[in-house]
Amino acid sequence: MMPNLGEGLRSARKIAGMSLQELADRMQSPVSKQALSKYEQGKMQPDSPALLSLCSALGVRPDYFFRESSQMCSIEFRKQPRLPEMERERIEAKALDMLERYRELVS
């Protein structure tokens, strides 16, 4: 699958457990919540300073956003999950990230 900055950005943000607004607030260079949403949707691309600020706020290297992503089948939780949606998404994104890293190591 083709690397996609938007997918990588969404994944890193979910792993960090941040909303778009929280990410915008933590960035060093001013980027609005709306711009971040457009980055994730692939409608806009960040310039270099914004990309470096994203990396700093999310604690990832720039290549994180451009690596190939894999599709995982759905993750199911035992019985009825009592986790807030953002926490559930964080766990799912972290599991997918760990799977992708494993695949990179064995490839």
C-alpha cells in the first residue's frame, strides 16, 4: 500500500491520545485544527516547519509519516468495552503501529 502522510499523522495522533485541538495547541509553529484535519484527509500537505513541529509534538521522526501502512482486520474487545472512544482508538492505533514495525523487521 502507498505511504500516506494523512494516515501516518492520524495514527501518531491517536497513539498519543490527542484530539486535533490538543495537537494544534502543542505545536510550536501555529497550525490550526482545521489545517491538521486537512492534512489527515490528504487535502493539504504541511510545509517543512509544520512537519517538524508535528514530529516534535507527537514524538515521532519524519519518516514515520511516510512509511507503508497495512490494513488490519477489526479489533474486538471482550464483551462490551467500557473504554472511552479516544482510548479505544489509541489502543487500536498502537496495536497497528506495533504490527507494522514487526512486519518491517521480518521483511
